[in-house]
Amino acid sequence: MANPSSQVLTANRLNDGTVLYRKADGWVLTLAEADVYDDKPAAQAALDAATAGLTRNEYVSPYLFEVRRENGVIHPVKEREIIRAAGPSVRADLGKQAQGV
Amino acid sequence: MAEPNMYRYDEFDAQFVAERTAQFRTQVERRLKGELNEDQFKPLRLMNGLYLQLHAYMLRVAVPYGTLSSAQMRKLAHIARVYDKGYGHFTTRQNIQYNWPALVDVPDILEELASVEMHAIQTSGNCIRNVTADHFAGAALDEIEDPRPLAEVIRQWSSLHPEFVFLPRKFKIAVSGAPNDRAALAYHDMAIEIVKNDQGRVGYKVLVGGGMGRTPYIAQVLGDFVEKEDILAFLEAAMRIYNQQGRRDNMYKARIKILTNALGIEEMRRLTGIEFAEIKKAGTLQLPKEELDRITAYFAAPAFETLEDAMPSGDAAFEAWKKTNVHKHRQPGYAIATISLKPIGGVPGDASADQMDAVAAIMDRYSLGEIRVSHEQNLVLPHVRQKDLPAIHAALAGFDLATPNAGLITDIIACPGLDYCDLANARSIPIAQDIAKTFADLDRQHDIGELKIKISGCINACGHHHAGHIGILGVDKKGVEFYQLLLGGSGAEDASIGQIMGPGFTEHEIAGAVERVVNLYLAKREKGERFLDTYRRMGMEPFKNVAYGEELYAVHQG
Amino acid sequence: MPFIKDKALAADSFTAVADDAALADGPVLVSLARFQKDRETLLARNTAIGVRLKSDESPELLGEDVNRLSLVALEFPKFRDGRAFSWARMLRTRLGFTGEIRAVGDFLYDQLAYQHRTGFDAWELPENLTLDDFNRALAEMTNVYQPSADGKKTIRELRAGL
């Protein structure tokens, strides 16, 4: 049973807009590599740290979104984050999905 | 390369755009260095058309009043190839959007644009946006005057207007010179219709307070007949009232449509009249005839050949294209040709760099180097010889640009939706694709006739769903996409706001619901009725009964 | 904070007086509410008076008194609120105000040129900005398309050789 409160932290890279996911104190390019926070305090702590780091001007708009894990694979709950993690659903040749992610 | 008759920058325009580009370059540098935080940078980048969307930044480039030269089209293709992922998206506001530019590249893109007299100034933000116009301007049979000279005058007046770059909300202006409204005037914050008064003098009818979004309104008349020389003073007066009194406490109530309806159109007219008199007294905004004439001269009719009307015939594919995509031109022997950017199953409004280059070559060879971007997300060759139409059709077909569906049910307007847009609640493009595939049969499309489907992925209505004969609005229900159906909208001279039918449909149900609605129209229409006419005669109820399922329909008929 | 008057660093001769504080000697800057409450006293003092208007307070609320003021300070509560641009323009053109119009509150480097164009001639600059920044901001765009309160020749006039 997936934990309904599991969350991942995301942002966009400042210089080119690329979607980023939080892993430890840094960022990765794919949802598969992202840290999943299974409790709210951990998620909030990650968001707080990322918010504090905005002054470094490396990324913008950090926020948390819901995920569920099935067989060890992370799936966003909402369509918006599914598309954001993959790329446009109408252009399978573009976005992260095209990079074999 | 053909040089079309359109506005050309002089040294002042060129310097203005160059300096604005340099200014934006420093703004980007300040952002990267942290001298501006995101909250401060956002309105500045938006004023230059730069958004941060789902996957990347998005740059919106202005195509003022929809007119492009072939050199500009080639530059748009070049930018798509070099700085983006090989394509661009033509929008309902006669702009083109690039979906993948890097922030650090945008100043270079703007320099490329400036080299062909283009820019992204005020394509977003709470300011006066790209001025739009009838895409048949200068070619239409029903035109009183070409609306583009006035649109250019307004473009210049509104560019970095010091009072109006931090308005309560965005501000959209459209201009049309013909009684048949192809510019959706009634849905603009302000709109100008070129009219003739009783004495035969040409002037401007000014509308205010139209708009879509959360609270759709049809525009009302602010000025019945504004003299040409007074038009900027009149617009500035209304803008000033709006900047001073428009709401700033709630972004959903900040457009001028809300102010107009709160004050009432009479009060809006009175306040505008007082301010107008003040501005006129100062005299500095009067538009001298010489200046309007000077700008009008740029848009002079091309040197048409003396030809007879003689529409060529061809194979079935050509005939089908001719029937819907070719329109009557004011000049004998000439025609207007619509290039559909709506291939069945494609992305409405998208064009690849190769397609743009192909179009540029066709423009040079057949259309005096000129093209228009329409608010219906198509391209329009404004001045082609009738005898060239078969060759044009063949050239277009080679690049998948000859879809014969202009004005038909598969000529669907759709915003980028949740596939790209940060504001969207639901996807638009796959719905457009589903519906287009459902009605792919050409005979069936022709049988259905004129039917405008318009799809928006959120309440902001970039896909003009309120103005669709059939409108579709994507909504989010706990992270799942649902689609509301609206019927009876129109963005033309018979403007009306579509009515919501009822509960939404899933993404898998919506195309079927549209099909049932259309089938009812086919069964019930009277001679000569478009879908919209039948809907207006019959009302929502019978359509609602069929939309939710065949069984419900049977019950209703029984 | 840096104070700029007539395009140079200057000393602010006005004392800002809170609504509930006693009037200071010399030129004072008060809110519209305070001005309306103590109008007689203020006008009788024979010293320069400044009134600070919030962004939803039209200069028209000053009525005939506007030209007895030496200073009108227009507030930007946040930089996105652009009402003061129109208030400044109204003061300079419709109301014929020739005194100081001062920008106060939250505004950006990128708005200085617009403020200057619409009639501001004094600035309580944000801490991070210098006189050099100010001068650079005003010089970024050489020419303008539309008349405003700065009397600057428009591109149309330049084209006509005026």
C-alpha cells in the first residue's frame, strides 16, 4: 500500500528552466533518482532548506508534490507532475522521456 | 526575396528595439548574479514575453497585427532550430511561442529578432499586449480600411508607455476594418472597428470591457465614432481611468471588463469623456493626418497585375482545399489562401522549422513575400494569383500544410494546455487530436459545415472556449482531468458567450459527447443552418440530453 | 536611504510626521488624513508642506490646496502597483502642480525611468541603489514613442524634424 503522504521536492533550474528533483542537499534531473519523503516533517525540512537556498540563484520555485511508489518506482499522483516528469504527452520525442528517462 | 508592403523600422524604431534588447540583457545578468530575486525579475521577464512553464522557459514573440515577411519567417525557423527544439507554436493572439529556450540564450534570441524588426516587447505582463488585427487585412472584400496602420500607431504608442506598464492586469487591443469580424473584437479589453459615419467619413468605433476567463463579457460601446486624429487621446483616457480605478486586490477581478461592469458603461463613458477632453486640450497626443498617412503608405496595396477572375480546377484534393481554404480577394484574379496548421492528429498551431522555411519560400514565390498569422492558429497567404493556386497547393502538400479544413470542425483552436503550460488544469492538445480523428472523414466535415471548436486547458481561456460554437474547458478534479462542454459561443460579429452544459466528461468521453451533439445538429438542422444557428433555435436542452449518452437521448425522444 | 532631487544626491529638508506625532518645526511631510485634519494649522504655519498619498488616494482629493503644497509624495505599496504613474501624470498635467513629486515605497531600478517620465523629480531610493544606478536607469532608452509629463520630444516629433 502506497503511503498517501509521500512527497518529492521539485524546482526549475534558473539558467535554462530544466525540471529538477531534490536528492539529499542537491538536485537530480530525474524523478527516479529523487528522494521520497514519507513523512511531512522530512518533506517540510527539505522544502525549508531549498527555500533558504534560493538566494544562491541556481533554481527557482521549489515545491512539494505527492507521489506513490509501486514496485519501487515513483509515480506522481497528479497528471501535472506526470507530464512534468516525462515531457509533453503529445511529443514523445521531447523532454525527459526522450532522453531515455 | 520579395519585399512585402508592410511597416519597416526607421532608425528610431531600430534603436528603440536594440536598446530594449540590451536592457533585457542586463536584467537577465542581474537575475543570474542575484541582484534581482525571482519575485522582482518575474514581471520584468514577462514584459519581454518570457514565462517559466512546466518543462522549461517559454518565449512569446510578437507578430504585430499578424503580419510577417518571408525574411521574418525564415528567422523564426532559424530560432526554432538553433535555440529551441525545431518548432514553434502560433497562438490565438497572433504570436509565436518557443517552448524550450534557455534563459541565458534569450537576449541572443531577442537580438536575432531585432535584426528582422521583431521583438517580444509586452507579449506578457500587466501591460498593453501585442495589438491584433483582422488576418485578411488589406485583402478582404468587405474592408472599409486596412486596420494595420492604426494597429501600428497603437503598437508604437503603447510600447513602454510609462503610465501603463504596471496596470492592474493585462490589456488586449484588437483592430478590424471590416463589418465581418475576424478579429474577435467583442472579446477584447478594448477594440476598434473602423466605421463610416452618416456623412461618409471614416472614423473609429471603440469597444471596451470584453473578455473571456473566469467572468466572460461581451464588449460594450465606449465611443460610437471617434475621429481619427483623436484615437490615441481617447484610448489613453480610458487606459488612465483603468489604471487609476481598476481593482488590484484580486487578480480575478482586475481586468477592465470588471471595472466597466462595476461602474456601468454610462459612467465609464462619462469618466473617459472628461479625461479625453483634458488630454485633447493639451494636444500632444493628437494624431496628425500626415503621420497616419506616412504609416498607411507602408501598407499600400501591392502592385497587382490586371487579371480576370478565373479559378483553376484540379484533382479532388485540390478541389477540397479550394472549397475551404481559398477565400475571395478584393482584386480580380487574386485569392486569399489559408494554410491550415491543423493536420488531423497534429498539434494545433505548431509548425516545424522546415515547414516555416517552406512557407517562406512559398511566400516569396507566390504571395509577394507576405503572410499573416490568424487568431485561429493558421497562416494566411494574403495575395496570391488564382492561377497559382494549384502550384501553391502542391507545394504546401509536400510539407503536410495542405489540410483542407479551414473553418471546418477539425480546424480546432487549442491552447498548449497541461502538456506545456504551468497554469493549465488539463491537457487541450490530445482532446483536439481525438476530436479531429473522430471527424477525419472529409465528406462528413463538409456535410457538417462551419463549426468552430475551441479548447482551453484552464479558465484563463487562451483557447477561447467561450467563443466556440462548441467550447471545451479542461478542469482539474483532484489531479484528474475533466472537460466541460460549452455550446453557442461566437467570436464573430454575432458574438455570444457559450453556455456550460453541465457536469464534465473524462478525457475518453469528451470526443464522443461532441460527436453526439453534432449528430443531433445534423438530424435537426433546417435548411442553411450552421450548428450555431440550430443551437440558437433549439437551445441547450436537446443537446444536453444527447451529450450524456444514447440512452438519455432515446428517453428524451420517446 | 539615498535621496535624489533634480538628478543629484540631496538632503531631504522635510520631516516625516506620523499621524499621531506632534508637528515638527520646518517643512513637514504628512499623510492625507493628517493634512485634512490639521489643514488650517498647517497652512497657517507658513512653512513648506508635503502630503504623502497612498496609491488609492487620488491627488484630486487635495482639491484647490494642491498648489499650496511644496511636495506630494506618491507611495508604491509594492512595485507592481502602478497607480502612482498616473497620479504623477495627473499632478503635472491636469492639476498643473509644479512642486516636488517624490517616489516613496517599494519600487525597482527598472521603474525609475517611467517615474521620471510621468513627472517624478525626487526619489527615496531603495538602499541598494546609487546615484550612478539612477543615472544609468534614465539613460537606458534614448527615445520615447509617447508624450508624458517630462516634455521629452517623441519619436514622431523627431521624425517630423521638430
